Amino acid sequence: MRHFGHLAPEVRQHLFHQEPCAFTADSPARLLAAALGATLYSPATRPRLADDILKQARAGVVSMVLCLEDSIGDADVEAGEENLVRQFADLAARPDAEPPLLFIRVRTPQQIPDLVHRLGSSVRLLSGFVLPKFTEERGRPFLEALAAAETASGRRLFAMPVLESPELLYRESRVDTLEGIARAVDKFRDRVLALRLGVTDFCSSYGLRRAPDMTAYDVQVVASVIADVVNMLGRADGTGFTVTGPVWEYFRAPERMFKPQLRQSPFLEVQAVELRERLIEHAMDGLLREISLDQANGLLGKTCIHPSHVLPVHALSVVSHEEFSDAQDILRPERGGGGVLRSAYTNKMNEVKPHRAWAERTLLRAEVFGVAGEDVGFVELLAAGIPA
């Protein structure tokens, strides 16, 4: 699989200076963590789940979570488990099927070994599990169950803990909770692919819900948690993990209070005014702004609950030609001693030592999402992927 692999080769050739790399579920963890992109959630109870999974893969989705937790009712869990076993068997029986990375969001640690056993040989299609409301105390049994299931099945399985508990939100318990989470995930570092943020649960603790005009970063009690999670768990010194962005809840905008947040000029330049109107109508201007803020705050990828959110996440994850040029200049072997240099675009100064970690992350993102052509912006990337 590869990002933008659903586009025709001639379209990709036009859009990219460097095309996204191909990868598989067996690729190195560092590559997969960066490549998750827009992770699309689906209830595990959907009757045609196998067909849905392949349909989304053909539309550009590279990671999905099949949910047995909050997206289904308590009474539907057993049926959801049975459906997952059937649907995985269905996928495994299709020789030409190319599903995305598949994860199951469970409720209890006991579900992990039970589901792995029940999946049988179709477990080869499973990349891992999403672990809800993760803290050190609640999370360790999940991670231990995953390690045991991996040993029993012989299949590499990853964990994606969801950070969403009240203990993490509340100021008086936040640091202790983060330190505990850090201990738990560090012990299982090879199995933890990424940490996911459950912002909807954070808002719930205070009876809040952000409007489509607002991003998670406008809700200060939420923004402070994101900052502290990145501070303690997202460091670039080798101790950190990939932290993914929060879910965007809207796919059609209600009545607006504020002006749209998308400038007109980028759309006028490529004759895509109608695209701008469609994005605004479907509340995508707020989503695009939040994705930009995710990246500015050290997050990569995003939880998605609607297929229309996938392309914006991927389009804004593509490395611009300017970013790529800066990163390459900073990492040239002859720059190992440090120093300051003017960028090739002659609009900024690149400091070799302070910007090195940024450059390394940028080149990893460039590997999995590609590098846009010199004159290609996010509007063209969006327009190329949206059906006419």
C-alpha cells in the first residue's frame, strides 16, 4: 500500500517531486507509525464490513480501527466480536484483497487473546489493538495480554493506547498519570505503535463540545492536555512516541457564527473556487485548520470518523518542496558541525543543530506521504483526490 496510491500514475507524477513510498503491514514500526495518516474508525457490527474495508482502501485509506468500544452499545459487543471473526475470514478468503492496516479497539484485556484465537489464520490481516482509557494501572493488563497473544499466534501485533481518562485531564493528577503512562509504554516500547488522543472524552468531563468554527486548541482545558502529552511523551530525543491528532466530529456545517477560515487566493490560483465552497459547506475549513495546528504542536496523523476527512489529513501531511529542500540542506553530512545557512528559497535561516530533529522528522514524513512538486500546493492535492 502507499498514500495516494489510488490516484492514476500520471496524476501522481504531476503532483509529486518525490512520490510516497510503498509499505506493508510488516514494514518497520517507525515507518508504519508515521504512515498511519487518517485512521478511519468503523463500528465492528457493520454487516458488510469486509466490503466497506476494501472500498475505503481503494479510496486511499491506509489504516482503520474496527471498534468494539464506544461506537457500539453494551448489548452489541458479543455480536460485534462474532461479526469481526466472520468478516476477517471473508477478507482472508479473497486472494486479491488488499486491506489497509487493521486494528481492533477492545474493551477489556481478555478480548485480545480471545479474538486472536478466534480469528485463526485470518489473524495475518490484523496489525494490532487500540487500548481505551489508558493509564498505567488499566493499561498494563492490556499490554501484557497483547504480548501473550503475539507469542501464541506468531503474529507481530501493535498497541495503540488511547489517552482519554479523567486522571489525565485533571490538573492535580495529570503529571502522575503521565509518568505512569510513560513507564507502561516504555516497558513495551517495541509494541506501542502510536499514542492516540481521546479529546471527545476530555470535553465530556466538563460538559463541553467544540463547535465547527473551533479547533481542539481553542478549548484551553483540552489544549493544555495536548501540550503536556507531547511534552512528556512526544519528545524527539529517542524517548518519545508518535502522538496522533484528535477526532474531528463534523461532516456538514450548521449555521456559522464566524467567517470561513479558508483564504480564497490559493483556490483562485488553481481555479478551484467550487472546491473551497464544498469544503466550507462540509465544515472542512475547521478541519484543515485543526490539522495544521496538530502538526505545529507535534502530532502526526488523525483519528477520523467519516471518510470525507481522510483526504484533507493526507493532503496536509504531504511535505512541501520548500520543507523538503530545507530538511535536506540541514542534514547534509558537511553540516554535521552545525552553523547557520540561508534556505534555498532565500526566505529564512536554517540553524543546523536546533533544526536537525525537525529535519529528520520531515524526511520521514516525506518518505511516507511524498514531496509535493515545486509549484503544487495543498489545494491541488485536495482537488486531485476528490471525485468530480
